[in-house]
Amino acid sequence: MSYLSENLKLARQRAKLTQSELAMKIRVGTATIEKYEKGEQVPDTNTVLKISTVLDIPASELLEQELHTEHNGIDKEIEQLVQEIGLKKAKLILRKAKEFREEDFLRVMQMLYEVKYESQ
């Protein structure tokens, strides 16, 4: 399943709409909504905008990697990364990163890339 299909289903359920109700509101068939939610078909841009209007959710959120977060409000990917590198390192990195201006951050990312890939 794609992120769009997962997010669409979750947003529809949060809005307490059935597939049929959503289909009727955006003027497509119920089978089309089923295909969107199964990842068998991808809606065009206009349909995504209609869906986002009906579900009262920004279209960008429908396309995001993760629509939902854990109970503590932290993105799952961030939580996993913190577990992988450890809480102490994650805090240190984030404290330093928030002090950087955008151009400094980009320079640091370039330096990290060079250390990782150009030294091999």
C-alpha cells in the first residue's frame, strides 16, 4: 500500500465516513475509493484536492509518509531513528541543529556526506 492509500483510509475513518459516503461526496464510484485505499489506483490532482476538502485535511498530509503519529505525538520514523542512535546522541544532534542557520545546516550536511562517501 502507498502512503496515499494508507493516509486516505485513515483520514476517511477519522472523518467517520464510509467509502460509499466519500465516493458520493467527491462524485466517484465506491469501487474507485476501494482502489485508492488498496493502492491499486492513484487519484489525479483534482480528485486529491476534492478528497482533502471533504475530509478537511490538507492535500499535502494525504501524500505524506506518515499521517498518524504515536500516542506521544512523535513521528514513528523519528522515534525509530532515536532508538537506533540512542537518546543521548539524538539530543546532542538536535540541540546543535536548532542553533544552525539554514546555510550552516546545508554545509554540515555536505560535510557529513563527504566524510561518509568520499573517504571510501
